[in-house]
Amino acid sequence: MINSGIINQLAIARETENGLYLTDGDGNEVLLPNRYVPESFETGDPMEVFVYHDSEDRMVATTETPKIMAGGLAVLEVVGTTRFGAFLDWGLPKDLFVPKNNMFDPMQVGEKHAVTLYVDNVSGRLVGTAKIGRMVNNEVIGIKYKEEVHILLAQRRDRGFRVIINGKHWGMLYDNQIFTPMEIGDTATAYVHKIAEDGRIDVSLQQQGFDQVKVAADVILEMLKENQGRLELGDKTDPEKVRLETGMSKKVFKRAIGFLMRAGVVVSGDESTELVVKE
């Protein structure tokens, strides 16, 4: 069976002037247009392809990988609108359509929205929806305090970003936990900072406590090695400069430097830090 919306494992069946027809071995075929045909091939060669419907609603295959597949989650940019819905860029020639009834609020060109993708039962076409409550909710929390998680920045809020955690839960990443530029659609590794009784979850980009210090110390050591054993960062360096150069807060930086100094690995002054040269 050839399935729309996912990667299919197919084989080359025959060549035509429009491209290659791929088969699942049970008599079902789909066209791989010429633009995706490899330079060399033989009948029977296996191919991994994504299958969807083109602008003429024909099922076609592509070797390109879209930004989202059926059942997945992604933050996509709106590139066009009509009175029936919006079109989002998902990395393929034909934009992904989100019907008006699959939105909470009207989508505008240039905005980015968290959506999932499903196969319409009637038409068989791939359709996007911003109504992801069945996939993402905090009714039953499946993570714990300090756990390492994967986050997707989904919405901008006054004090930070609303994020999707492990594709299952909503959480907040506050601006005071961000030390490198980030925007909607970015993904990152984070750590559960707080789980409130009402189900609200806060995450941090840095580990808490001593684990955080050890990770920061490793980062500083790598930076020292890459800069001939010296960094122009020290106890009185401006916090913004520390943030821009290390990706960590001044507080974490100072704790990590203290840890390295107690270990006899570095010496640090007001404006610089150097590796200890052992004779």
C-alpha cells in the first residue's frame, strides 16, 4: 500500500517521459517526477520517497523531506490566504492548506503557527490544522522535574515563549532563561524547571544546580582550548558580553569559573580567564 503523508519504501517499476513509476509490490504505483529522478538507476532499485498530492490533486512522490509529516508537529509560516483558509510553507512545491475551520484565529501572511498534519478521510488529501489540543495538553503530565526534554518554540508571549514539550505538553520558556537569539519555530534541548499543581510547566535551557555548573565548566574549557588558552571574560565582565560569547548567564559563568579554579584548571581575574599551564 502507498500511504500519503509519510515516507514510503518503494521500488522502481518503470520509466516514462514524465518520470519513474514506483511500486509497493502489490500493483500500486505512484509517479516520481523527472526533477527527482536519480542520475543512474535500474528497475527494481529501492527508493525512499514522501508521497502527497500535487497542485492538480494527483498523488506524486518526492525525494524531498517536508518540514512536517502526518501525525507530526511543526511551526510553519503562512505564505498565502484565501477566504477558505491559509497556505503554509512546509518545504514542498505545493503549499500546505489549512482550512478556515481548522484555525482558532484567522492566519495572516508572515505569521508562524504550530500545526499538525492529517489525511482527510473524504478526499485523501493532506490537510493542516492548528487545533492540536488532542496531541498537546497538560491533562496528564508525562515528564518530571529536572528531566531533559525536547522543546519547539510555538508562540510568543510577553515574557517568553510558549513551547511544545516532547510533542505532548505545553510549557513556558521565559526570556530570563534565554541567552542566545531564538525565534518561533526553533527547537532545543531543555530541562524541566517547574511543574505547578495546576499543570503549568516551566522549562530552562540550562540544567539546574551542580549539574548546570559542570556543563557550563565543560563549555568554558572547550572555549579556552579553541582560543589558545585565554578568554577575555572575567569577574567584572559585562553580563551581556558573557551571555553573547558563552550562551550562559553571568551567574552561571561565575559559578563555573569558581568550580574550575578550585580544581586548579584555570586562573581568572577581573577581565580574563586562562588555562593553568602545568609543567
